Amino acid sequence: MGTASMTYYIETNLICLAILSILKTQYSIRGNRTSSSIISYSHIITVSTILCISDMVAGVLRGQQKPFIHVLQEISNIVFDISLTL
């Protein structure tokens, strides 16, 4: 990935993270915290946040040639896959 496209990729993920955190904050402020709908919604937002972060890490590390980067990419991919099953 070129520098411009990498910057765009990171900015897009950061905007998504900001929107997700705003949604979680706004929804958790309202209503009873023990409500099953709030717990489900909070769970969905948390999983989406994990997916977004792991996707951003994998995107940043893609194409790097250092030996330890491969391990970080695998960890990021594992976190992404596990998050999909939550």
C-alpha cells in the first residue's frame, strides 16, 4: 500500500472507532444498564470495535518485511477471526 492509501485506511478506521465509541456512550447513558437490549447492543459495539482495531493493525502491518511483523499479523488475524465468532 502506498503512503496516501495507508493514511486513508488508518483515517477511515479511526473515524469508525470514533463513531462506535460515540454510539456506545450515547446508548449506555440511556435506560437501564441491565436491559438485555443494552447488553446486546454493547456487545455488538465492542465486537465491532475489536474488528476495526484488528483490521487496522493488519492493514498497517501488511507488506512489512521484518521478522516479528509476521507474528503480529497472525495475532491480528486470529483476533479478527475470534471476534467474528463472538
